[in-house]
Amino acid sequence: MSFPVDVVVMAAGKGTRMKSQRPKVLHRLGGRALAQHVIDCAARLSARSVVVITGHGAEQVEAGLSAPVACGDHVAPQLRFVRQEPQLGTGHAVQQAAPVLPEDGVTLVLSGDVPLTRPETLQALLDLCAGECLALLTLDMPDPTGYGRIVRAAGGSVQAIVEHKDASEAQRAIPEIYSGIMAVPTRLLRGWLARLDNRNVQGEYYLTDVVKLAVADGLPVVAHRIADAVQVAGVNSPAQLAELERAYQRRLAEALMEQGVRLADPARLDVRGELVCEEDVEIDVNCVFEGRVELRSGARIGANCFIANAVIESGAEILPFTHMQGEKAGISVGPGAQVGPFARLRPGAQLGAHVHIGNFVEVKNSTLAAGAKANHLAYLGDATVGERVNYGAGSITANYDGANKHRTVIEADVHVGSNCVLVAPVTLGAGGTVGGGSTITKSTPPGALSVARGKQVSIESWQRPQKKKV
Ligand code: UD1
Ligand code: MG
């Protein structure tokens, strides 16, 4: 059974209860816009296209969402936007998309504010639809207040969805609700959309009325009833957003543990992007990962670290309270390296094997070759540091002259003493030593001791000033 799938994402609503200037579907969950989760899910279903219906904050929403990336060998779905102005209900919303939905496919209707539906669940719904019937995703709820109820005939077949506000007392007692997600052959949907009216309590065009129309046309309506409420939970308020964030993080944590990652506490992990782990990775509590982070085998992350866009090689150890902010220029930490506690790695920090970066050391756009060490209170910016260099406490590269940045090259086996200023551009020749407290403005020859500071003077018979007697 194979038919093209076109996904419609409803995202025109206002989201009043978020009490925010930002359109609801752009609020972030796991570092991605709510609606981006929905769009990305379409790629995992190998959908042909995704049509996002925008209204409130349309321009912002359109600018804030991006096309999904291809999944496996499939072509990435095409992303399109359709405006709904004004918003006259969910049926009216899908009517706006109808002209761009090809007749040969199945339309899968999703909501931009329901981020955690699993692709497997949607695939099961599509399989049930089979390109022939109207398939609804439903769920039993202990408190179904506010939702559309699934009205079934005595034999169990679905007859209608009745909105809470339009429902009778008897209908309100039905626990089975419509999740807001349906799969429907597009050729049938089009006809039904044209027949919707707004004669109901809210005066809206309800998409849910297509069920009545299908039944009237003698077409089968099937329901895929699931038990996992998180998959159909929508975000309407900051509290619900926070709740779903935890549910999402819990899911990721479980998947990581399943894979062998040892999390000190799965409830204290935040992945706001993609975290890829090899075997024997250990992550202590309260770590935040952003963008794409790779932890190779045996890497260990201490408590309270923030790590963005970085690759941590095998056996490397990141000690507590380390901040690693890779951006476009990522960060790499070589095998067996040790970073932290309280270290700060910025974009373009490339650390080789067994490098040590200690407390209060900042590294930006710099390469440190194998075995180099900067253990205390130091700054390395725009520097190329050779193998086994020892970079003393309190030393800095003065890489910025107020207008331009310049490079500092420290060749292999150089020993930079404490509290040195290396005024770039400058090269320290291999094996050289720089005396503590030196301000180095000229390149130094290999092997030499370079000292650039005031000579020490001691005055033996010096008298301290005395207080004047009155
Ligand atoms: C809808 C369903 C209800 C279901 C519930 C599940 C209808 C009539 N009712 O109700 O049966 O139980 O979802 O959450 O469909 N939207 C637009 N344009 C509009 C109106 C809404 O794009 O004109 C979007 C919203 O932004 C939202 C989605 O459609 O993403 C659902 O709209 P909402 O108002 O939340 O529908 P409900 O009343 O909750
Ligand atoms: Mg709703």
C-alpha cells in the first residue's frame, strides 16, 4: 500500500493563553519551535509535502520555520505556507490549503502546537486510512472537558465528532476524544470541505464535521485509539509547555539509557538539539546540550556543564561547570583531554589529544596540539599552540588591537610563564621559555629564554615614610 502523503499543519490560531508576543507555534521545546517538531515528523513519514496554515503572526511564523531535512533515502518534503485570514475555524483553515493539495494523495492533518506525536503512531493512522477511509486519532481521557467527543453507533462505528460546546449531557459523558489529528484521502476531503457550514455554538467551520459527511456518504470512518496522552497533548500555556518539555526530555533520556549511556539522573538532563553518544558515555546531573553534540566512547561529562555544537573524543573528561559554546565554528576536544572545572571554550576551540584546560581558562578560535596545557586563569584567542606547550597561570594573548584580530603562534614545547601578555601577531619559537610577567611584543627565537619586564631592584637601607608629628 503506497500513496503520497501531504501534511497540513494548522498554525493560524492566536495562543492567547501563552501571554506572549511570540506566536505560539514558535515557542521552543527541546530547542526547536513547536511547529518545527511537527514539520520534522513529516519527513520521518516520507511525506511528499507539508503545508503550514498561518494567520496570527504569519510573517514571523513563516520566517521562523524551515523545511525538514530528508530522512533516509527519501526526498525531503516540500514546505509551503498558506495564509488563513481571518480565522474562521479548523475547517476553514484546511479549506485554505485544499487548492494546493494534489488529489492523488492522503492529507494528514496535524496541529502546530502538538509536538510529541510519534511518527509510528501517525504511520499506523495512515495505514488504517489506506488511501480509502477517513481515519481519526482518538484517546480516552479521564477529563475530556473542552475536546470533541467521538460519537459511536451501537455497533461501535464512528458516527460523528461533537465539539464540547455543542455536546449534550450524554455526549459530554463520552471519554473518547478526537485528538485533532486525522488522515483522509484528499479527493474525498475536498468535497467534504466544500460542504461545511458554521451552524454551531461557536459559529465556526469545524473540520470535525467531515465525519458526519463521510458517514452520510456511506464511507467508512475508522479510529486509531491510543493510550499515550502525551502524543496528542497540545501547548496552550507556559505550564503546559514546561510539562511537555519534561516529557520530551524524559523520552530522550530513556532512549540514551537504552543505548547504554549512563545518566546520573534522567530527570536532570536537557538536550536542546541532537546528542549523539557512543558506548560508555557518562553524564552527571544538570547538563545542557545544544545544537549538535557528539560524545565519543568513554567520554565523561561532569555536573552542571553547558555544551553546544561540540565533538568530545574518546575518553575525554569535561569537569563540572564547564561552558562550551560552539557555534558555526564548532568545538572539538581530543581523546583523553581534560577540560574544567569552570573552563570556557568558545567557537573554534580545537583541542588535541590529552590537552588540559583548567579552571577559569578561556579558549577562542585556537588550536592546541596534543599534550598542551593551560591549567589556570588564562586566555587563548586566535592562537596556534604546539605540542606539549605549557601556558602559565594568568597569561593572555592580546589578540585584538582595537580594530583587527591577530594570531599568536606558540611552537612546540614552549613554556610560557605566569602572567605573560603575548601581543599578537607574534611567534614564540619552539622549545623557548618566556619569563613570568613578560609582555612579549616581538617574536622569540627557538630555545631561548625571553624576558620582557622591569629589572628587579632592591634598596637595602630604604626607610618607610613616617607620619608627621603635630
Ligand atoms: C479541535 C477539535 C476538537 C479536538 C481538539 C483537540 C475542531 C472543530 N475541534 O478543537 O475536536 O478535540 O482540537 O485538541 O477542529 N486553527 C487554525 N485556524 C482556525 C482555528 C484553529 O489554524 O481558524 C488551528 C489552531 O492554531 C490549532 C488547531 O487549529 O493549532 C486547533 O484549533 P483549536 O482552536 O485549538 O481547536 P479546539 O477548539 O481545541
Ligand atoms: Mg485546542
